[in-house]
Amino acid sequence: MTDFSTIYKLSLVAVIYLVQACSSSCPVLECWFVQEKAGRGGGLTAATSQEKSLLYIRTDTHRQTAESQTAPSDINPDRVYFVTDPAGTLCQPSLNPPKGSIEKPQCEINPFLPQPSTLKWVAPLTESALSPLYLQADWFSTSHQDFKKEMIISTITRAPPATKEHNVILSVTSKTLSVKSRLGEPVLLDCGFWVDPSSPLSGSGFAVEWRYQFRGDGRLVLAYDGKADRLADKQEEGATLDFEGLHTKGNASLILQEAKVHHSGMYICTVYLPYLVAQVAMELEIVEPPSLSIHPSPLPLMVPGKTLTVQCEASGFAPLPLELSWEFKGADGKSRPLGSGSVTGHRQAWDGTYSQSTRLELDTTTLDLGRGGEVSCVAVHPGGTQRASVTLNVIGFSTPSIEDSMAMVGVALVLYGLIKFVSWTFTGSGPDEADKQDKKDK
């Protein structure tokens, strides 16, 4: 019994070790190494070159498994790098798609030049104006997007001169690559960062900046000097950070207390260290479905041969694309389209939402409306399909329905019975009165 228990424990330990080993494995990332070629002068933009490259990721410098692998023949050995990421940020399973997968993660490497920033909320990080010897190395910036298109990672790596052994010094991550929100709801745009604690730059403070961009329009949403624990003077109303989580966990997520239409657009989370900067971008879309109303409501009785005009108003929706149409559901329960009617142009309200209307003319001479039914206005919008309905009654319809016929028969039977009862009453009382008079005369 003891031997069985020992074997069971050893097997359990082996399984746990295997699971941990599999879960801790890091992917080999295929990337494009992009750098500028020498400029041609004359104010022309320098051309860029692209080369295939490989990143062997590991969480421990002493792990040698990656180095033992052979790079593909179509990749220059000079473009094979070994990256140590103690935080394991680049070891996400979504960066390592299953074999045969069509979707691939995106990866790009660029040479990076450390330099001080001139922004007033970042400048205090490099007040000494002295570049430490630590900066004399090969620096790269990398950008990664997982194959699910749900996560984006930006890193700054450092390698001693003439080596390909890189260490991640700064990484910035977002798990909200694309966010949708309804009007008035709170919004969380995820952004987190990690700094190598062994780097001399880690204890010199940090700064965080959130910017907004949309169709060429940009603005500062929020900026925070982590060294002085101070927000920039210019800050968008309703935008804030979790300052405790920012300092303890590197949680730089932006919180918008109430979503508004003008919040739709691209947001850029930038994290600064002395001489270093990394950023991630994400998209926020405010989607609000329309509210529908039909006028007049209820509809007046419709007379055959006459035209009845119905209008449907869609209001309070965002973004702009909207499809309006009409449907009719007859007494038989079958629905059929009535077209889009006469659709007006859109109008924008003070809060940025839109409104639009459509008008439909109901004519019994051209439309088979029968005895009436249900008229519906349908609005198809990215926020969902909305529907509003009213009842239409047509009077003077030439062919009575089964229900009308049965009702008429019932009324006829009641009238017939009433007539018979009255006739029987008067007919029955006549002989009785005559008999009484005869007996009196006798």
C-alpha cells in the first residue's frame, strides 16, 4: 500500500512538472526587421528595408533550449536574436498559433535610439542631462499583435554591443485592442507596463501619457508624472487612472467615467522611462442603437381609396450608418416588405448623436392591405436591429371575413329569436282574453 502511494505521488509530481513545463514554453517569433536606408537628400523621405528575422524568447538567461534550434535557411543568421523576458510578457499562448493556422501573429523590430524627452511631464526623468554608460548598447523596439487580434505588446530591448543577447527592459501591453461601449457607460481601456527591476533606469521614475486621435484630430487626454506624482494641467473631464495600481502593479489603464460620442477614436497609451519610450494603440467605438417612434400613433381608420401617410423617426443613434425600411404583417400572419419609403438626410444633435426619418404613403389602390394589419418600421444599425409597430385598420372592406360573417349570422339569429318571442307573446295573449270575455257574457 505504501509503495502504491509513493508511485501515485511521483506520478502526480511528474504530471504537474510536465504541465508547468508546457505552460512556461515561449514561442519562437517570426518578425520583420525594419530600418531606414540612407537618405537620398533633397528632403526626400528615406526608404526602408525589411528582412525576415527570428526571436527566440525565454524567461531565464540560463535556459539554452532556444539556442540549440537551427534557424530556417531563408533567414540571415545576423537576424536571429535571443530575447530574455523575465516577466514572460512575450510568452503569451496567443503569440504561438497552432500548427497549420492561417492567422499569424504580427511582429516588427526597429532599431531604437534612447534619448531624453522634451515633454514637460517627462523632462524631470532626465534632469541630470547625462547619458549613462548603460545606454551604450544596441537597443531595439518591438511591436507584437497576437493572431486573435486581441492583444498588442510593445517592448524596448537592450543588448551589449556586438551580441544578439537581448533583455526586455520595458514592455507595454494592452488586452483591449478594440472596445465597444454604449452611451453613458464607464469605459476601461487596458494598458499595463513592466520595467526590468535590474535595470539602472527602473528606479528613476516613469511617466504615462494618454492621447486621442481621430481623422487627423488629436488631443491630450491625460498625462501623469510618476516621479513627482503630479497630473498635467490639461486633462480631459471624466478621464482618470488607478493611481495606486499604477505604482504597485504598473496598471496604466485609462478610465472614462461616462462614454460620449466624441470619445470614439484611437487611444495611444505611452509609457516613459528615462531615455526610453514604448506605446500601444487601441480603438474605442461608441455604439448606440436608435430609438424609434411612429407618427401618428395610433393610426386613424383607413378608408379604401384614400392615402394615409406614416412617418418613422430614428433618433439618438451613433455611429452614423443606418438603414430604415417598412414592413406590413397582414391578418394572415404573413409579413412582406414595403420598401424604405422616403428617407430624409441625417441630423446631428448637441450630444453628437444622429437622427433620421422615413415617410411612407399607404394606398389601398396600389397596396394589398386587406382589412389591415401591423405596420412596422425597421432600423438596421451596428448597435442592433430595432423595430416599432402600429396597428392599421381598414374600414368598408368589400369582402367580409369569416369572423365578420359569423358575427352577422349571430346577430341575425338573435334578431330572429327576438321577433319570434315577441310574436309568440302577442299571439298567445289574444285567445286568452277572448275566452275571458265570453265567460263574462254568459
